[in-house]
Amino acid sequence: MKTMTCSQLGGPCDLQHHGETADDVINAQDRHLKEAVAAGDSAHEQARKDMKWRWIHPKKAMGWYNDMKKAFADLPED
Ligand SMILES: [Zn+2]
């Protein structure tokens, strides 16, 4: 397991996501952003919009995914 925070994934807080793969923590971040915005947390709105944009434009967002995968790969195991 490895840990990435909301802020490492482009968000505004230090909530930790744990996962076996970069996709795990990216999906956890997506859920976290949805929940935060649904709860009225305006600080997470921009990150939520950015994440939505990436789902709509996967090719343009490939650089971000590759950066996140590399960052995840470079992390130590928990
Ligand atoms: Zn957050």
C-alpha cells in the first residue's frame, strides 16, 4: 500500500488516500472531491472541475495521469 494526499493529487487539503495502484488513489480522490463539493466545500470545487475535465478529455489529461503514476511509483511503501 502507498499513500497520496488530496494536495498531491491537485486538491486543497491533506486528506490521505491509500491504495495498491495509482488508479486506486486517483479514484479515491475523485470520490473525495465529489463528496467534499456535495457537502458544500467550495475549496474543492476547482479540483473537482479539473478532475471532471480529465474524464472528458482523457488524451489531453494524459500528462497529468502520467505525472500521478510516476509520483505514486516513486513513493515508498507504507
Ligand atoms: Zn481534499
